Amino acid sequence: MVQGTVNWNTQLDKEWLQEYVDDWVSFYRKHTKEGKLASYIPILGKANPHHLGMAIHGKNGMIIRSGDVDTPFTIQSISKVISFIVACMERGVGYVLDRVDVEPTGEAFNSIMHLEMKSLNKPFNPFVNAGALTITSMLEGDTATQKLEPIYMLFEKMLGYRPSLNQEVYQSEYESSARNRAIGYYLIETGFLEEDLEITLETYFKQCSIEVTVDDLAKIGLLLACDGEDPNTGEEIIPRQIARITKALMLTCGMYDASGKFATYVGIPAKSGVSGGIVAVAPPRVRNQQFPFIEGCGIGVFGPALEDRGNSIAGIRLLKHIASQWDLSIF
């Protein structure tokens, strides 16, 4: 692995950056053996735990890809970012935030205990399962197909194509959904759920089962880095206010109950999923020294071996290293 401080002022061409990223991905791949697959969803337990890939898309048009970049995976909890954006665009930010809070929990993403013990007036945030189910229930439409359509339409605008649903993963999630059903019944009792539970769960499991690649995540990250504006066309895909609120939530709540440590040691908005994906956002920054992607970039990571909080163990360490080397932190 490349050691020491790098003088990026003299090494900013793509060939140099590619060499460094290849080196880093290769080095951090060995950490995959320290993690575990998300086997509580049976189909996810069949993934290759040693996979690790990364894609970086810059506002300046530069793209760096390294590792297992061609392996598709389901988006899982990263879809909570998309459903939150769609709900805000459909119902308005005020309506959504009246029903879901924006506070970190300090608890596991699928915790039931904190819902009752803390006598919530509303779910903590859109990225824990209680908040995500509440968000999904408020999407417009009477069926899962109708609710999913604007999610697919937003994907099309962001990615340039319509991603597919992994039916096998959806079925596996549906058949292992006891905890999410328990959360759903609690939300019904407390009046948070705005739609029939079965329709909400079908929509939620299907949005989590949409298949993507690291390049797709990097494109989404870049769009958010640009405050919702397509860097190629200048078109506003996501309203600026919604993009900025989304990034704030990603920074404070996006990495489950490890969000505080990630914000401290990495310092950029990010959202993970239990399939091993992470989407990260590096906004433009002002520095005296020249650094790679100083105009902003989106980063997509895939590494299905997870740490005990549900985040890619090698992916987090890789992002921490790159954020340090490239001074990506927004602080």
C-alpha cells in the first residue's frame, strides 16, 4: 500500500489517481474477512464476502473505478434516501417532517424497543426502519406498483436508465419480515402509518430490492453533491432544499448507529445498506492545496461483509482512508 503523505499538486492526472485507488482497494479487501454477511435475509447470506468495489464520479467528468465494480447488488436501505426525496417532492417537506423527525437514534436501525420506551411523537428519522416505513406509506398511490413508479422515474432521471427489481431478493425479504411487520403494527397502533400495512411492506421490500452497481451509487452521490442539479445538463433533478436536507440526514443518520463515528472520522454525508452498498457525497470544498475531486464527487462502494452495525466493514475503512488522503471532510 502507498505510504506517507502524497503531494497531489503534482499527481492529479487520472493515471496516478487510478493507481492509488487500485492500491487502496487491494489493501482494504483483506479486511472483508473480519465482517459477516447479512444472513438474516437469507439470499444476502449467499453473497461473496470478499467482494469490494468502488466508483468515483467527479463533477469535472473524471471517473475512477476499481475492484468488483461490475457486480450488481440490491440497494437495500440506500433506497430510504430515494423514497424520502420522492415523498418530499410529492407531499412537501413540511408535510413529511411533521410526521418523521430528523434526529439520530443511537439505536439499531430495526430497533423496536426505543419506539415505545421513548414515547415518540413520531419516528426518529427517515433512515431507521420505523421512519422508512412511515415515509413509504405516505407515497402517493393505492398499490405498491403506483407507489413505486415515481421512485423508478427518479432513478431514470438520475441514472439514465430504469433499474430492475431482483425478484429473488424481494421474495427472501418478504418471507423474513417478522421484525418489520412488528414495527408496522406498532406504527398502525400509534397512527403513523398512512397506508395498508401489506401495501406498505410490499412497496418497501421492493424498493429495497432494486438492483444497482457502484457506478449508479456514485452518480446519485454526485447529483446530491451538486445540490440536486445534473452536472452535465444543469437540469434540476431534485429541488435544492430537498437535496440539502437529504445530505444533512445522511451525515447525521445515514450509517445506522455508527453515524456519529462516521461523521467524526470520515466527515461526509453517506448512506449504507445491508447488502454492502454505501453512497457517499463529497461536496465542493475550498482548500489552499489542490486535491482530487475538489469540485465535488459522488462515491459508490460495495463490500457485502458487514461490521456489527450493518455497514460494509472494508467499505467504511476505505472511505475513511480516501477522505483523509484527499481531505474530503466537510468540516
